[in-house]
Amino acid sequence: MGKEILVLTGSARKKGNSDLLADAFIKGAEKAGHHITKICTADLSIGGCKGCDGCWKSGGNCIFNDDMRKLEPLLEKADVLVIATPMYWSMMPAQLKAPIDRLYQYDPVHGGRHLHIRESILLTCGETEEKEDFAMIKSCFRFISEYNGMKVRDVIAVPGVKEAGEILKKTELAQAEKLGHEI
């Protein structure tokens, strides 16, 4: 039986470079028999966490009624979380950061309901030519993953892509597909 894999994409640009990177991973994972759900967070209306602790006080999910409600059941059944995103100013875009901040409701340290996601993967790309420029997004991703009990399975960071489709010339697409197949 395959794994439940949730792929959250962060770009508002359809068929952009990070979206193509996600699709390559998904192609490999589907070949391996996994069940994949891909959600474009830019299509959702999710506000940032307000730190009100309403999620813990209610004994359930976040008390705010927005599109996070669509993500909650997907997060709760996922075995693997894949974040596919462009890198903006050394980090992920706001439309992806908001749902990640809302993972607060699952905070394992302060009594939140626990996710059973065991593995995480970061697929990211950006126009920078320097691999070192991905240090902040990688570090943040590792912290979020480890804090929530997820083992970082892999990180693929692709420099030198800005215009839509530039990633098609990069070897990392094949690497992402292989990773999807091997998971």
C-alpha cells in the first residue's frame, strides 16, 4: 500500500518552475503507487496564525473559518509532506507561509493535536545563481520539520531559474522524479 503524500505548492504562477518541480516529483511517486494530493496554496484564502490559542482551548482545529479547513484533513492523513516553492527573499512566499504558521494548532510541545507525518521534502528554486543563497529557506524548513517530528527526507534546491519553464533545462527535474519514485 502506498503512502499518502501531500504536496503544497507556494507559487501563484501556474506551470512555473516550482510547479514543474512538484509535478516531476508527483510523476515519480505515482509510478511507485503512492496517493498524492497537490494543493496550490496561492488558490486558497488562509490567514496567518493569530496566536490566540483557540485551537488548543477548543480541543480541536483552528477556530478561524477559512480555507485552512480544507487543508486540515489532508494534513491529518498525510504520511509525507512535500513543500514545492519558489524562493522569495531567501524564504517561501506568504501564500505558503500562512498555512505553515497555522501548523501551530498541531504544536507537539505545547499540547497540540499531533500530525503523523513522518517525512518531509523541500523542492525549491530561484533566480539566484548561488546555491548558498538557499541556506535560510533550507534551515527554516528543517526546523519546522524536526519540530513537528518529521524527518527531512531530502531537499532539492535549483538555482538559476526565473522565467517560467527555465527549469526544463535543469537536471534537478529528473532528480525530483527519482526521489518521488524512491519514497
